[in-house]
Amino acid sequence: MTLAGVTETYVFCSSHRQVPTRRAWSTRQLCRSQRRCRQWGGAPCTRCHRRFQTCRQALESPEGSGDEPVDIDQLAKRLSQEAEKVRQQQSRDRQTPEPTEGEDLAAELAQTMRDTGAQRPAEVSSPFGYENAAREADILAEVGDGGFAAQEFELLEQMGQLSWVTETQSENPMSLGQQRTAQQTAIIAFTARYYSNLPFQDPQPTLLKEYLPGARPLGCNELQLLNHLHTLPEQKWRAAYAPLSSDPPIVPLLGYFMAGQSEVGAKVSNSKSPPGGALWLVYKWEALRPLSEYAYASQSSGGILFGTNEEAALRSRCRMLRSIMRGTLQALAFCHSRSVAHGSMGSGSVLLSTYDDRRANDLIVKLDNFGFGRAHYACSLDLKGDDESCEQGAALFPGPKPLDEDHPLMLAQKEDLQALGGVFLELVFSALGSEGPSESTSGPALQRLLVDVFSGNMDEFRKYCEQEPDWQEAMLLLDQWDGAGWNLIRDLAAGAMSASKLVDNHFCRV
């Protein structure tokens, strides 16, 4: 780009910083730009080479020679023309009937997994309910191309990781009741910067989840469910750039790609990398925060002069708790109404837009972690390709058919509601306890009291809570409006009412 007689071009990829280069391009600089990206398991960085060729042609062209300033209008016109060429090329590629890279990869994965499934059960089996690893390829083929490539991202920081624990009974007959536990890392989350490589589109922050080879079925399940709840956007950069919105009330998935494992993933992964390596899901970065950390967050206060005293702070806290419950029930109702069960409801799966109690009216709640979820599809994967059967079924049943109470999906949705009851208990007692969050206010401890000690008797559990001096503020909140809070907990524990009906509870009116 030439401004005021200075020629300066940039070359970058997902793992390289922007490198300003003046005029000449040496062979040494080209070799540095083409070095392999270690972040993506040794995948060759070819985008830098293409950008080098483009920049070199621009520098060697007659229009780019000389030290005279370039007309900005002409430059903008040329950039627009180049952008139009790129869009036309992408449009032609989409119209071409040849299989895309994602479809080729899915077919290769399916064939390889079917051939090796019986010989390598340790690598293709998983604790996530998949019958065989070929199911992964079917899901990837159903979703289609992920719309991203590894070279378009620059990993910035590791956000955290999730692990699963497997328990196996000891084979020694003398050690009755003893179990062996093994913990294995399944998911690693990163903040990343996304480069669309198109004019006038600045890099955008994103969230990446790396599903290690052993947990890839978990990522495929989440990919399928999120795509079912809200179709993946076609305009990736525009979706990543869009402001925060409460619709839909789930984490916004932008797409996915297959690539090698990260350096962190390669160290913690115990299984050999299957074809395609790790599965990477790309989410829009919205700076949401988990509900599990809400009770620990400090609240900002303006002091008595600004009308914020202890009594007003307590009212704001109670209003925030009711707003959180309302938003969580609405998000869960959104999923249940679309025949989806979350499968792992917990405080870590509920995300909040803010921890500030004074902004309860502006709170946005979204659900995350759908890897253990399940769905009931009107046209299942078994009918894939039979569009006529799907259309006939839609004509015969214009609305979704009601399911039996003992249907697996209905039972899973009931478990969602029961799990949310435990989250609600932990939220209220942790946020309003005089000593703050503690072991006694944790979800497992409260659940043991209610289920194991009092056998689900809510009245006895309530009498026990009244005797705890640290829980008096929580009791006052739950007792308001003729015990609306306790009624909500009771209905959640029973799991008989739908989430959409529970939103109408007086406790959730904010």
C-alpha cells in the first residue's frame, strides 16, 4: 500500500505477526514466511506464499512503481474490484458439484473408521454414547463444510480445559467395592484471532475449543446439536463482528475445522491421532462468564452518597438472582421446544453477560457445553437423502408429534430440570450466605441433604435450612410471594412441568 511515497506491504498468517517489508523481498524472508506452523501440528503455511506472490506482483507492476503518492480513490476502486473477483470465485466454487474439502474429509474419515472400528476399540469408543466412530463422519457430512481453515487463526491464550473421569471396578475379588479412576483431558479452550484475508475486514477475536482425538465424538455431538438449534452462519466474519445479542440463548457457533493438535493438546493426549487429528469448533467471542463464579465476584459500589447502601445492595442481589433464573429457564425452554435435551446442566454450562447486580435488567443468559446432549429429529440420519419421505412426513404432521413420557428425550429433559433445581439451590445459598460460598452451600452438599438425608422431602429440608443462621437471607428470598422460590425448587425437582411454564412462576418475574 502506498501513501505519501512510502511503499509498505504486510505478510501474515495465523501463527506469524504482521511483518512490514519495504520494497524488496529476499529469498530469506520468503523462507521465513513459508515455515511450518507449529501451532497446527506441522501444517504448511501456504497463505503467506500466496500473499507474497500477490504483493511482489503489485510491487513489480508499472502502477506500483515510483515514489509518487497513489490516488486514494483509484486504490479503493482497485481493492473493490479485487474483492468482487474473490466473491465471484467463491460463488463459483460453491456452485461446482465437485465434493468440497470437508466432504472429502468426511468420506475419508467414514471409510477409515469403518475399516478400523473393530480392530481398535479403545480409540473409537468413547463415554459419550456413540455406537461407533463412523457416526462422527455421518455428522460432519450432514453439517457440511465448516467454513474455516487452521491457517486463518492465531492462538492467543489458553482459557482452560475440561476432563472426564472414568471409573472401573477392580478385578481383584478381595477388594470388593474398590474402584479405579482415571482422568483424561478432553477439551482445551483458547482465545484466538480470526483473519478472513478479505479487504476491509479486520481480525476478530474468537473462542476455539479443541476436542482431542479421544473426545472427538463429544465435539461432533455438540456440533450437530448447535447446528440444529441455530444454523451455522454463511458470513463468518460478519457473524463474528456482530454485537452481543440474546437471540439465540445459546453460545453462537460459527463453524469448525479439522487440524492437528495444539502443543498443549499433544502433551496431554494419551491416544494416537486418528485421521483428521483434532476437531476444532469456532465460537463467537462474547466475553460471557460462567455462573459458577458469580457468587465469588466482587460488586462495585458508589457509596452512600450515590444511593447504594447495604439494604439496596441486598435488593439488587435478590433481583439479579431472579433474573438469572428467569434467563436460564428461558434458554432451557428454547432448547426443549426444539426437541433438544442439554444433558449436562450445571453452573459451568450457564453463561452470563455480567456479574454486576445493578444490571439485572440488562442480563443476557446463554447455555454452553452441549456435548452430552441429545435430540429427537423429525427426519433422522437414517432418512438422509430421502427428501420425499421427509416432505410427506411434514405434510402428515404439520406440528411436532407429542412424545411419550418414557421417551428417552422426555426423560433427558426431565433430568435437565432436576439438575437445574440443584443449580438454583446452590446459586441462592452461595450468593446470599453470610459467609459467602462454602462447602456447605455447594451443589453436591445441598443435593445430599435433600435427596439422601431428607429423601426428597422439601418441607423437612426447609425446616433444616431455617435453623442455619448463615442462610437467613436466602430463606427470606425463597419465602417471598407465599413461598414462590420453594415452589419453583419443588417443581424443578419433580420435573413434571415444562421450562416454558416454570418461567411464569412469580419468583422469575423481574
